[in-house]
Amino acid sequence: MKKTIGAVLVCLLILAIPLPALADAWIGEDFTLTPPEDAVQLSLYTPESDPAWALAGVGDIDGKRKEYQEMGVLVEFVGEAGSVSVMKKESSYAKNAFDLALLDQEELDQVLEDIIQPGDGGQLQVDKSWAQAGGRPFYRVKLDVSPTEENPDSQELHELIYGTFINGYALNFHMFSSEKTITPEQEKMVTGLLDTIEFTRILEKQEVTSRESAGTLAVLGLLLLALALPLAYIPIKSRRDKKKKAQLAQQLSAYHKTHGSNQVEGKLQFANNTDCTKEAIHQFSVYQAYVKNAGQLVVSGLMIAAMLSTAFVLDTVWWMKLAAVAVAGYYVYKIVSMSTAVEKVQTKVYSRGPSQTARYSFYPEAFRISGIQSTSVTPYFQLTDIRRRGQYVYLYYGPDNAYMVDLYGFQQGEPEDFVKFIREKAGR
């Protein structure tokens, strides 16, 4: 009875062990393969818990994954005869040739000639020929590195490669051996895999290259435009602001010659007290960043959308996509942080004075302000813009700075009359 129970428990334990799938079909982006029944599959994405690593004799899983990444290994099949690595290699040569099935015999011969050359001194022996698989030409290259009299201590290495060019890259089947040669059983494992290959996606050379070139040029143009716009706009804006400041300075100098520095004439028209609270400053900052500058935001948004859609919809190189994401991310960051940047500046401006309450006195030619700063007189021609938002009227004295006037804070005069008055005086 004990033996029977023990045998049953062993069977249950074996059934509970997650054994790997040995002969699952491998499906890639451009082709499929059916591996030998006795082979296990390994790749960069095989989980560490998969017993296939142990069955293949791999102890350092991280090191093996790093090797796969460096060598471009899509999948490795490990069986009794050995292991076959299926590699994807990208190069300008493969990209230019694109597809061996499109080449004539003379061009094929040239490819075979260019692939690998024998080494000096006879240490590297190369055997090259052509084969067929999946209805397409494959080059067969056998490499043998053996010790020679000149290098008796060199390592012996043998390699068998079956490969082709498809969709602009080299697809290679590698079999390595440190024994005296590649055995017929090992080569049969490679050719057996090739017999099962089915290409599921074959692109046209002209279509891919033209799309990639068009996409790359389009993204490059948008990137240059995105970088050039701020560089061109800032000097233009600086010259325009400098010219406007010079004109206002002349007008102000002429005004002070006739009126004095802090003198106002005429009858008081409106009197207002405005509390410049954090909420009021925040409201102004949001308006300044996202409403008054809405045109710049629309241009930036269109630029971001154009760069990202062009980079990812069209077939561009990876570094161009990365550059597009980086520039778009910078633009998004600047947009998101605009109101915060304005608010920091305005908080410093309104924290300089003895009070957070601005006291305005409006006269026929100028207005006097005190509380948030030393008492000063500002002629209406110095106002560059007048904007109304909710309960506030913003009197702009620069592109990003304005006095806030609370329409509920009038001690003399009516709010609507003031709005009409200030717009007429500022010519806005």
C-alpha cells in the first residue's frame, strides 16, 4: 500500500510540473517556423521560471538574454543535435540589397563574394554556396577556424550559416560547434528548420524605402521647424518689445516735462481697491498662459501632433521617432508649466509692496496706484492691452504683466462705465 500511494504521489507531482512546449510553432513578424519535436525554444522573452532554460543547460539566464540582445537572436532552438540561433541582422548592405529574390544571378554572385572572405594565413576557411528554402535563395556559408603552425594555441571553432536578405535585413540561421567539424546531423537540424519556413510578409523595396525616406524627411523638417520657431521668434519679439519700450519712454519723458513725475490733473473719475490675493494671482496666471496666449498653444499643439503622427504613422528610423518624442515632450512640459512660471513671477511682483491691496485712482489723463508698490502715476498711453476676465479687468503694462482691477472693488464709479472709460483712454 505504501508503494502504491508513493507511486500515485510521484505521478501527481510529475503532472504538476510546468513542462515546456517542445514543438510549438514559432511565429515571427515576417515568417513562421516549425522546430524539431525534441527541441526547446528560448528567446529574450522566455520567462525565468520556464524549465526550458534548465533543459537547454543555461545557468546564467541574464547573461544569455544579454547575448541574444547583442547578437539580434529572435529565437534559439536547442535539440539533441545542437542549437540553432535564428538572427535578424540590420545593415546598410542588407538594406540596399533588400531581397535576394529580386536579384539576378550576377548580383547574387556578388553578394556571395561580399559576405565573408577567407582569413589570412589559412586560419579561417570559408565554403560558400547557394541553397533554396521557402521558395527563396539562401546563402550557405561554412566557417572553420583551426589552429595552424603560426597560431597553434588559437581556439577551434566551426560555424554553419544559412541566410537570406528579406525586407531589408539579413535573416541568418546559425549553428556553432567547438568540435572538429559541423556534423551531418547538425546540418540536418538547420536544413530541417529551413524546410518549414513560411514567409508571411514580403514588402516591396520601393514602397518601404520611399515611405521611410519621406517619413524621415518629414519628421526632420518638423523637428527643425520646432527648434527654429522659438529661436526665430525670440529675437523678433525682443526687437519689437525694445522698439515699443523706446517709444513709450519718449512719450513718458514728454509727459513728465509737462505734468511732473507723480502729478495728475483733472477730476477723479473712478476709485477702486483690489485685493491681490493668491487666488486672484492664480486666476490671472492661468488666463495669461492659456487664454491670452491661445494662439501659441494652438501652434505648439499642431506641431506636437504633426511630429508624432509623422514619426509613427510613416516608417521612420528609430532615432527619428525618439527625437520626435523628445521634442514633443519638451513642448508638452513647457505648456503644462506655463501658468506656474507666470504665477511665480506675479507672486514676486505683488509681494514687494507694503500691502496686498492695490488702490487705484483714475483721472482723465492718468491713474495713480499705491499699496502694492510705491505711489506712482501711469499715463493711459503706457497701457499696452486691456483684457476682461470674469470679475477682473487686466491693465497690461507689458506683454506678461498687468494690474488687476476687481470690478467689485469700486468706491467711486460704476464697473461698466469704468470698462468703457479705460478702453477709450487706452485706445483698446
